[in-house]
Amino acid sequence: MTPQVEIDPADFSDWSGLHALLVAAFAHMDGGIDPPSSLSGMDPQSLAAKAREDHFLLVRDTAPIGCLFCTEEAGALYLSKWAVAPERQGRGLGLALLEAAESLARARGLPGLRLQTRIELTGNHRAFRALGFRLSGSSRHNGYDRATSFEFRKQLA
């Protein structure tokens, strides 16, 4: 069964549950990336504020089980905080979120998607390439003299 992805659900209020989902999904990065994920500075209230500023894609059961935030930019939809509950991974939820983001980008007249991932997360690099993303550059966080993130882009047909 294809999971239902909701875009900007007006009735969602479980920001603590969403925060717990993100913490669990990003736990594998703890101690493995430098600097730490921006999630370390976020709480349920800041996620609610982010959802008011960005498009918020959600998959839920009795609690949130997948999410993706999307920011409209010139020429692309920027994807961030893309997560699936660890116990639900491998069942198509991440792909369903991506397909919903692609549909949203097309509806908004944006020709592509953009995301960033840390240089250390080589598994992410492989996964994003397999989903049609191409490496398009790198960036560094303030205070670092080396690249800390790679940027990937996907052109939509």
C-alpha cells in the first residue's frame, strides 16, 4: 500500500512526536559529522515555526513516521529534514516523500530539487545518486576552512 503523504496538513499538532522522529532518524549521525546537525539546536516549537515558513510533508500513522521540509528557491525546491522512522525504513516512505516533493516543485513551476548532505555521510551520497540527484558543489559551515557539505541537484522532466 502506498503511504499517504500530506502536504502542509492544517490539523497537525504533534510537534513533540515529529521532533522525536527526527532525533531517532538522525541518531546515526551523532559524533560522526562535524559540526553537529542543525537538529541539535531545534525543539518542537522551532519545527512548528519551520513548518509555517516552508512546505511541510508528512506521513503519519498514530504518530509521525516520515517528514520532509521544502523551501521554494529560484530554480529549485530545497529539501531538508528528510526523515523516516528507523523501524519504518525500507518500505517506500522516503520515496513517497520525494515523489510528493517532485509534484510540489512541478506545481510551483520549479524545474528541480536541491539538497545538502554532510561530506561524512557517504551512504546518503549513494542513496541520493540512486534517486537521480547529481553532485553539484560543496559548501562549508562558518568557522571551517574545509568543505563540510555536498550539494546535490535533481532536474525534473
